[in-house]
Amino acid sequence: DIVLTQSPAILSFSPGERATLSCRASQSVSTYLAWYQQRPGQAPRLLIYGASNRATGIPARFSGFGSGTDFGLTINGLEPEDFATYYCQQRITWPRTFGQGTKVE
Amino acid sequence: EVQLVESGGGLVQPGESLRLSCVASGFNFSPYWMSWIRQTPGKGLEWLANIAPDGDDNYYLDSVQGRFTVSRDNARNSVYLQMNSLRAEDTAVYYCARENWYVDSWGQGTLVTVSS
């Protein structure tokens, strides 16, 4: 199975700052990678697909980058509602796998 | 508006069975792959199974292969997860999800607790 490693588990920022989260795959996933946001008590929400494409309705302050094994998610100008947990997920092979998540606090 | 509503969760004893249901609305259900994903504090998010639009293809996570069965009824806009021989480690929130290359819609989740 492809292991996705997100580190660190927790990142601390102030509103308005820029946050960059990382996701590393144990083998190449090309650009078959997505990012999800999960707020407490809610289901995850798709933010980025295909490594760099914003999903419908996602603000432009969210951007994704990377290919192969190294990926990142940047949030430019953190809004209060952006403090949440973020997961990466690959779909190049079965089983689909998720990273363990990075909490932005 | 796309909606996925799960039901059927609850408290069961180890070895027992449970059937989860998910009713979809707000979109044309039949062309989509549908999935079941669970979440625990310890193992995080796990993609358990998915099923093809016409139900003739599916994939399972190794840890549930042979115990869980995914099925669908396109006439009822519904997808199901039959869970047999439940174990304590199956305790989780179970999400129904629409697959559009990635998961672009999630249900609100239903809690399954396996405990004696």
C-alpha cells in the first residue's frame, strides 16, 4: 500500500499568515493526489484534486503543488474558518490511502 | 444540492452484523462510483470499499475483504455496506461518499460501535 506521510501533525499560525503543509508518498503517485479539509464534527471536504486543481467553490487562497512523491498545500492568508485538519489522499492505486492529517491551529 | 444520508449505525457486540445504508439525492446517482470510508482517532481515514455504477465491479480494503460487502440499488439511489463478523477495531464513524476521481461529496457519517 502507498503510505502518505504528513508532518508535522500540528502546525500553529495566526490569522492572516501563510501556511504550507506537506505530504510525502512512499512511491510515486504522479499527480493523483487530493487534499481535504475537516472541521471538528464535520465530514471532510475536497479542496484540491489532481495535486493542483481547486475543487468547486474553494477560495483562491488555497493552492496545491507537487508531483511524484512530494506535495504541498498552501493557504495564503489564514481565515478563522481555515483552522482545521487537512488530509492528503492518493488515487493512483487501490487501496486508496490517506495521510494521517495535519492540524492547523 | 448533493446529499448523502447514512443510516444503520449503532452498538453491536463482537461477531455480530450490521447493515449501513446511504440514500443519495440532488444528483444523477447511477453514473457514479460510490464508496464507504471510515474514520477512527487511531487509524484516521480508511477507504474501505467502492462499487462501480452498475454494481459489477468493486474493491475492498484487505482488512475488510470477506467480511464486508458493498452493494447498490440505482432505482432507490442507495448504496449499502453489509458488515459481518464485526470486531472491536471496526468501531468508527462510517461515511458514504461519491467518487468523482476523488471524493467530492461525503455524507455526515454514522457511528458504529463494536463492544461487549
